[in-house]
Amino acid sequence: MDPPSKPPARSPSPTADPANLAAATRTHTQPPFRISTRKLPILKAGPIDAMSARLGIPIPEMIFGDNLVSIAHPASGWRISFSAEPALDTVDKTGEGGMLRVAYAREWSRSREQTSAGISEVVRPFDWSYSASYRGDEVPAADGRGLREGGEEGKGGIPVELLKRRDPILFADEVVLYESELDDNGISIMSVKVRVMEQRMLLLCRLYMRLDGVVVRIRDTRVYVDFEKEVVIREYTAREDKFDNVKRNLYLSGLMPDAIAVALRDSNQVANLLPVIERSLDSVCLAAQS
């Protein structure tokens, strides 16, 4: 008999003192929704070890375990939140998804002077690039309503044209969940940005992973909320390409080598250069039902 499947991860109890959590939390109410963000320092050794033990993998060197972004609809009980530990729980822990090697691992493997122990430093039995496929943690409404694919509310996707309007921004924040320099071979960073206007809001949770000489990945979760219609649309998009292809496309766009090096540090400059390899869309209407 197969073992029971593991339930979805939920945010563990924060490690900081409740008073510090409250002081670090910013909340903006845009009826009928409530948006909250929290930023605190990198976790200390004890909480880091405890989180690593719970997840079963080493965790990034910069982990903001108490940071949080959430969107709540108090009238229905619906909520979606973004935090570091549940994000890392979506990282491949088995290596079955394909273990990554740094660019020079192949050369190492060809050298008779290198031992198998040396190679193990760059080939690990989990996704050490921390490429989380995280879409947030949803708590459905009390009546069971939640995000689902094929919903009528999400037809047409996120209304990008409405978001391009220069409406006044009433609340905005950016919260980093974790960051790793991948043993000085690149970067893997997950952050959440939120901006709230009078009639709508957009949340972007982005994983940007660049493994120099190997691959560039972007995994985006966008959550759009229409306050008047009480509709939530979530779009997940995964983009990926070989590192050399990205460099070549930056060069073809007119950038010089020094500018290319700078551009590779900025996910916004490379996002549109990466082909989409996965996309999904789901939605929910939380307006009171008659």
C-alpha cells in the first residue's frame, strides 16, 4: 500500500516574539479585503536548524522565516499567504527532477585528478538551486469556495491594461523570503511585491534563479484582486532557458558585455527573453451568495 500523501505545507508558528511580529506587520484594508506584509531580520542559527530539520534539506544562507505577505477576505474567511518555509517545501528534495551541475562540473569529471568526493560538492541529491514552484498557501472560504481552474471569473486572465493605468498607489511593499548565492555560482532569490490601488491590486511572487553557465529560471505567481467584484485571479508562469541563450539574446538586444553582466542580475531585464514552459490560471469570486 502506498503511504498517505503529505498534506500541503502551512506556515509554521513564527519564531519571533509576538510583540515584534505585531510591530513589524503593516496592514492596509481596502474593503472588503485586508492586505498585510511583515519584514524581520534573517533567522538565527537555532530556528534555521529547526526549519532545515522540518524540510529535510539544507536551506538557503539568507532565510527570512518570519516574513509574510497575505491577502484576506474576512467576510468569507478566504485567505492566501506567502512565506519562506512553505515555499521551500515545494523544492525538489529527491533529485528526481534532474540534479544541476555548475558549469565546470563536467570538466572536473573529466579530470583524473578529481575524486568522486569533489564531484559530490556540485551534484547534490536535492535541488540546491532552490527553484521553488510556489503558488502561495490558500485557506478556502468557510463555504468551501477557493481558487480553481476554469472558473468563469478568470476568463481572459489578469486584465493587464487596467494595471497599466496610472492610478494612485495606496499601499505598496516588497518582502524577500529567501536568497542564496549558490556557492558563488549565481543567485536564487524569492521575493513578493504588492501594490494596491483603489479598485484593484496585484501581488507578484517571483523566484529568480541564475546558475552561471547553466540555466536561468523565473517562476512567477501573480494574484490579482478586483475589490468591487470581489474576484481573485491567480496566474502561475514558469520561464526557463539556457544561460548562454540568455546572454546571446541580451547581446542581440544591443547590450555590451559589461551591461549584460548587470542585466543578468535583474530579473526584469531577462524575464521577457525566457520562453514559457508552464502556465496555469485559476480564480474565485468571494462576493456574498444570494
